[in-house]
Amino acid sequence: MNPIRIAKNWISYRRTVSELGNLSNQTLSDIGISRYEIRNIANRSFR
């Protein structure tokens, strides 16, 4: 993987973690995600 792609993936990963982290516990529950799963879900999206 080239460095530019790695950087773009990292930025997208952090954005996803941030956006999911800003959701309320109720909203996360509604979409079937618990707060402790956020990083794992974001990580799976960019592998």
C-alpha cells in the first residue's frame, strides 16, 4: 500500500470513529452498535 493511501485511510478511519463517537447511546443502540465496538467497526471498514 502506498503512503498516500495509508494516510487517506487513517483520516477516514479517524473521521468514522469521531462521527460514531458523537452519536448518542440510544442512536448507537438503534443501529446495533455498542460504544465499545466503534473502533473495531471503523477498523473493519478500512482493511
